[in-house]
Amino acid sequence: MYSVFMSTPERLIESTRELLWERGYVGTSPKAIQQHAGAGQGSMYHHFAGKPDLALAAIRRTAEEMRATAEAVLGGTGSAYERVEAYLLRERDVLRGCPVGRLTMDPDVVASDELRAPVTETLDWLRDRIAGIVEEGQERGEFAATLDARAIAATVVATVQGGYVLARASGSPAAFDTGVQGLLALLFAATSPSA
């Protein structure tokens, strides 16, 4: 499944990322990780102290990847509205859900301060990044000055995460798309006529 050039620790981390996304923390056993990675038990425990240590490495990697993917569109060119729009419309595997957002529904991850930290930090970063873009837009006269940038940012993140839930529940990405289109219409209405 993985490249022969990928090291054993990398295969273990990537396998754990996939399994956490598919099965959650409890459903991801060390044996399943080892089988998925094509690694022996000795290899796993040689590189990681145990399942929590490996899960933390996987969650951190997933969080870093989510930030990089979001930054690729949020840090792009265009107006503030266009950058938020690009984030909302970027290609996603909607029916699979968000690999970071899904971790918030995992009781074992949420119960662990250590495992929850990268999730919380990533969602906080995303809200802060979007709020900063809205503030930039306000400073340039693109968005109404009366908008609460932090509330808008929280709404953007909630729409994306909630859209994943609605899409998974209905078995169709249409629910996600409808939520995004509704939010974009509201955001467009908040743009300055001169922008």
C-alpha cells in the first residue's frame, strides 16, 4: 500500500491517520495499525511508546496537513471574500468528513488533553486565520465595518463542519454544498457595494 521508500515510522503514522479517520481511536487497534502499515509489533513499539504516542503523531500530522491545505487557499490572491469563497469551495471528500473535525466526536480523543490539543489548536488557528481575512477585508472596505470578524470566522468553520455532518447523514454532498452556498450568499450581502 505504501512506497517501499517510506520508512517504517512513516508507514505507521500514515496507517494510523487513515484508521483514525475511518474507525476512530477505539476502533483503531495496534494490530490493525501494524497490518495496515505492513509492520511488525516490534517495529511499532521500537518507534513509538504505544498507541497513544502513535495516535498523537498521526493527529499532529493530520492537523498540519489541514492547516497547509487551508492556507493554500486562504493565503491566495484576491479579495477577502474571494479567499473565503475559495476556502469554502475547495475540493473535499465531503462524504468522508473532516479528518480533524471527526476527532472531536471521538470520546477518547476529547477526554485526553494531549490528543485533543492538536485538534483544538488547528480549529482555533482556522478561526483566527479567517477572522484576520475578514478584518483585512473590512480595512480595505470590502466588508461592512459592522461585521464581527470572529463571529463570521466561527460561522465559516461551523458551516464546513456541520456541512460534513449533514452530507454524511444524507449520503449526499448536496447538503454540504447547500450550506456553503447559503453562507456565501450571506457573506456576499455583507460586502461593500464599492468593493
